[in-house]
Amino acid sequence: MSDRISELPDDIFTNILSSLTLRDSVKARLLSPRWRHISAPICTLQFDLFTMFGIEYDENNGYFDTLLANFVNELKPRFLTAVDQFFQQYRAPKIGTLKVHFYLGNEYAFHINNWVAFAARMEAKKIDFYFSSFYQQNENYSFPCHFLNSHLKHLLLGGCTFKPSPEHRNLLSSLATLDFSNVILDTNNDVEGILSGCLNLECLVLRNCRLPMRLCIHDHQLFKLKTLIVHQNVPHFPEGEHCYSLKFY
């Protein structure tokens, strides 16, 4: 029996793929070698437990905390291979958002750095990475700031290290949103140095990051800032109360 589907023109394939979810789109490419080289334009590329494995989770409730570490570790090779292969075969000219939420550390930096480079080539406007630190015994993933470019407007990071060198801080000037959760920012100079490069920042969110107890924000640096959220959980204070000193100049 002849393969009538493979005889369809590319624009028909593109329309079919564009109507599928990302997970189904990846599966569809396994049907025929010809499908693997056709990419429908997708505004948001999202890779997580649900899109890759159909596992539902509550993202707002520490969703990795509900999974056994051994189970997640077994999924890692499949997750890395699937995401790598998807990017290798993706042919659309641009993307809007790259979102990756999974349990990964700096030992997988080779893979993740390639994903960041892919987002830069695709002129992504938003990068959203969350790598849970639950059961994490290895070093947090260190975000490669040299890949930042003028197309990126929104950077959301969780469970990472973010330490741009002085020569890379000017690459932060295009950002409108900086949203960090459980991100390592060790010293006062690190934080203030980062903010000094965010000349067009409109939204700054810092949740449970390693911050100095006193943070100074100068109005001439963040004159476009509209939203500021700082949420620090300090467990050694009574009842884990939130304690933070913030000053504007």
C-alpha cells in the first residue's frame, strides 16, 4: 500500500503540524522521515513533564517535590534527547518563547547552553527556565549571559546561577522583565551590577534568591520600573517570617 500521506505537499504538512500540541507534533514527526524536516511556526516552545511525558503537575506547589528523585532521574536521558532532537529538526525562522521546566543541574550545561544558543538564533523574546533544586546535590545551572541579545525582552529563571561578567552586563539593557526564583546572586555587588545594566527594566521579581540583607536601587538606573516584587523566606527568623531591607535612591 502506498504512503498517500507522505505524498502531500509541504504546506499541507505545515498546516497539520501547526494544529497539534508540541507533544503530538514531536510524535507526528516519527511517522515519516519526511515529516522530520518540516517545522510549523510555533510561538511558544514548552518542554516540561506534561508536554514531554504527559505527567500532570502543579507548578505552583513545588511540582518536583511530589515526584521521587529516582523516577525523575530515569526520565532525564529521554528528556534531554527529545529536546535536543527537536531543536536539531526545527526549521521555522523564529520563536516567541522558549520554556523549559525540569530537574537539571550544571552537569547538563552542554545541552542547556545549546538550547539558549538556539533561542538566541531564533530571536526569542522570552526565555523561561526553571530547574528545580529539590534533591539537587550537584551545582546549579549557570546561565550563559554571553548569549543574551537585543531580541530578548523577558528572562525568567529558577534554580539557576546568574552572574554576568562586567563586559556582559550591557546585554541586559533590552530586558523589560527579570524574574528570578531560587537564583544564586551572592553579593551586593553582583545584584547592583546586574541592575545597573537593566536600563529598560519594567518588572523585577526576586523570590527566595541569595541576596544581601540590604539592597540599594538607584532611580536613575531603573527609571522605567513599574513592578517590584521581593519575596525572601528567612527560615532562621521566628516562624520563617519574611525579613528584608530595601532602599531606593
